Amino acid sequence: MTDPIADMFTRTRTGARARHDAVELPWSRIKEKIAQLMVDEGYLKEVKRVKNKTGSGDWLRIQLKFDGQKNSVFAGLRRVSRPGLRVYVGYREIPLIQRGLGISILSTPKGMLVDREARKTKMGGELICSMW
């Protein structure tokens, strides 16, 4: 797999469209941090690290969040920076997603941050994804 973060987003999008309660994917610290930021922002319900019974590696279980009509809370999730084309922005160039209703996740020297926090701390970095 050349881009495990894009795989995470694809599994999350297709799980939400199929109205699954949860999706599972191979665990990594970066994926867990990105998912935790999405939980903190209210786009996902819960994220857990699950031990694999065979001992071959841990899994990340992401609980998806739906509204009363069983529609996904988020409408879109897009990978911005990818292995073939990295996208770096300063804190002044961080784009507004859906006129401020969506979020961008950045990888900064202070760790993974949401666009609001990055602007507040005047910290730029690699633009990982956009979610709305």
C-alpha cells in the first residue's frame, strides 16, 4: 500500500455511505491522531485501538457518526497532500473549507492540528486533508 492515510479515508467514506456502524483498518499513530481530531471536531463518534487476536498487528476501530435519518455527519473527506505531491502551507495560506464550516488537518512541528488551532498558534505545515 503506497498511501495508508488515503486508504483510511476511503474506508471511512465507503463505510459512511454504506451506513456501517464502524470500520476497521490497520493501526498507526498518525491514523489514530487524525481520527482522534475528527472525533474532537464531531465528525466521528469514537476511535479505539484494538488488539489483533492473531498477534500480527493492532487495528484501529472507527465508530461512524450519523444523524437521526441515518445520514453521515460529514459530507466529504478529501486527501490533499499525498506521497507524489506534498502540499505545504503557511498559517496565512490555510484554506477555509466550506467558508469555515469544514476543517483542514495539518501536520505541524507541534503535531497534528486542526486549521483553527494552526492559525491561532501561527503554525503552518503539511496540509493532510479537508473534511466538511
